[in-house]
Amino acid sequence: MDLIELWKVMLLGMFEGLTEFAPISSTGHMIIVDEMWLHSREFLGEQVANTFKVVVQLGSILAVVVLFRERFASLLGISRKIEERRKLKLSQVVVGLLPAVVLGLLFEDFIDTYLFTVETVMIGLLLGAILMIIADTTASKTPQVETVDQMTYKQALLIGLVQCFSLWPGFSRSGSTISAGVMVGMSHRSAADFTFIMAVPIMLGASTLSLVNNWQYFTLDALPLFAAGFVSAFFFAYITIQFFLRLINKVKLIPFAIYRIMLVGVLYLLYF
């Protein structure tokens, strides 16, 4: 195994872990970093590189599961540590997931074929930033929902509908859902909690389907690289999620929106 290749896949895992749950688009950053710097397709091959990106996402998913283990145990009915009368229900999570799942299945081929480019990512980054600015500037100073256990089915559905924008690479799943949550009366922290909870089933389902379709690429040569990327993504996602949840109610969304706009400007200068 080439040490340079190992270093590159660990860097890709790091970028995945750092950006997956921040409202800056992990998919967008992975495309940008890989296309403009690391070039994983050159040493992994087209299909193996695509499969690798699915594997590192699973590392990030595992970090959420570990950090939110009591919440998921409560949703599945195997723990009652969370107060029964005011807890988030599994059915609310399903309501939030359905719109993006349906659209994702309908347009999966189109998205994979036409939207995974630096140009489309730049568009997604910019439009997502505008949504985040709108959310922060219109948010109530006294949110109706301070914890995720207080949210309603209507709020879950509205967040799910806005999440559909995240199917466009660069828009950001967390950026769209946190923005939607804030706009329907949730605190930034409660919207972030719901975002992370929804991310697990939707990412796990998409990743599992992709792995089943690409199982033949799990060769003995590729496994060490997959493992290194997975561990790197888990480690950095675990740290980033905890930091982000402590930060989000204080800084809100506009600083992330400014970063996205600045990134679009840098990409324009470098790429065009």
C-alpha cells in the first residue's frame, strides 16, 4: 500500500468528518478537494473512488450514532431515559425524511450524472448561503421550540420539504434543514439536533444501497484504504459534531453563510 495514497484517503476522510454535519456541504467540499487536489480517481479508479466516498460517509454516520445513542434507543423503544410525555417520535423523523427520500429515488440518476461538478457545487453553495442568511434574519428572538422534543409533525414536514434542496450538491443537508427549522420557530440547537437524527437513516439507507451495488470493489488492495478513510471520518466527525452543537446557538448560521460565499469567490478565481 502506497503511503501517499494512504495519506490522501485519510485527508478525504478528514474533510468528510469535518464538513458532513456543518452547514457548509460535505459533498461539495469532497468534490472540490478531490477534483482540484487529491485526485482519488487516479489511484483508486472511477468506481472504487465513488465507493470509497460512500464508506467514509459511514464513518461520519457512526459518529452520530455514538453521540446520540440514547436518543436513537428512545426512538426505537428500547430505552426510556428520555421523558416519555415530551419525546421526539420515530414517526416525526419519518415525516421529515419522506420528501427527500422520494425525490432522491426519482432523480438519483440525473443527480449522479449531471450535478457532481465544481460548477454545480458553486451554485449550491451560493443558494444555500442565501437561504441561511434569510433564516437568521427572519428568525424569532424567542423560539417556540427550544428542544427537539417540542417540535410538531407540521414542523417536521416543512423541514423535510426544504431538505429536498440538499439533493443538489453543495446546498448542504444540515444547512437546509437547520435553516428550515429556524424559520418554523425552532432554536438553532433543536433544529441541529433534528438534522443529525434525520441524517442517520437517510445517509445509512443511501450508503447501504450504494455499497450493495458496488460490493465487487471491496478488494484486498482497497480494504486498507477504505478502513483508513472510515476511521478518519469517524474521528473528525465525532469531534466536529460536539463542537458544532456547543457553538450553533451562539454564532447561528450567518458566519457559515459568509464562509460559503467566500469559498465560491475563491473557486471562481481558481477555476475560471
